[in-house]
Amino acid sequence: MSGHGAPSLEVDASGSRVAVVASSWHEEVMDGLIAGARTALADGGVTDVTLVRAAGSFELAVLAQACARAGFDAVVALGVIIRGGTPHFEYVSSAATDSLARVALDTGVPVGFGLLTCDTEEQALDRAGLDDSSEDKGREAAEAALATLVTLRSVLAETALGGRADR
């Protein structure tokens, strides 16, 4: 199970504005991912959450970038791509992954990566945070975004005070 060894990322991000950008494909999986992300954000003290729906996983990056540029403190990107019988899976998975990383690097805004790339729908359901799922990747993506946000704020505050960020 890939969730084995996952860190505890409990942080206080009260007062932060977070956008959850979620694909529209595979409704049951997406409902679970969104619910998991919302729970993690609430647990992190975030009350200002905006849900933005994307047509598909390929479109997540452009919407995440728009949210980052619009002033959201963090973005949680959620989607699912299930392998089919054509190379489409590899192209979309690679493009979506690379583009979401680029959004974070280009804007400096944390992007929680909740894009499931699975061989089967059963694998996706098992990671969706549903009652019978073994993992909750929506929650994990939101926790990662908040942990990165809090750490970035600490690093920026440290460097603004003339300290060294590499201590």
C-alpha cells in the first residue's frame, strides 16, 4: 500500500484562502477526493475554500495557475486518469503532472497533488477516501498543500528578517 509511511502533516493554516481544483470525470472518485480535501482543510483551520471544476485532468493546471495568480494562498488539484487501451493515459498523466509542478514553481503558490493515475477504476476507488477505501488521496493532497504553505511562510518570514533559510 503506497500510503504506508506517510507523514503526519497537521498544521494550522487559519486565515488562508484555498482553491480546490477538481476534474469532473469519474464522479464517485471525485466526490471522495473533494470530501477528503475539504475535511483536511477544515482540520487545518481553513474556512475560505473555493471549489473550481475542470473539464478533465488535463485542464487542472491552467485553472490551478489562474487560482494561484488570483491570490489564493494554496491550490489543491484533484483528478483521476484511468489507463485505457491507448497511449492517451501516458500523455495526459505526464502533461498534467508536469504542468501542475510548473504552476507551483512559476507562481510560488503550493499546489497539492491529488491526481490519481490508476490502472483500474477499482484502484481509484480504493484511493478516493470513501468509506471502504484504504487511502484518502484528497486529504493527503490538501495536507501537503497546507504543510507547504506554512513552511513557505516560515522560510519567507525568516529571510525577510535577515535570517538564513538553510538552518
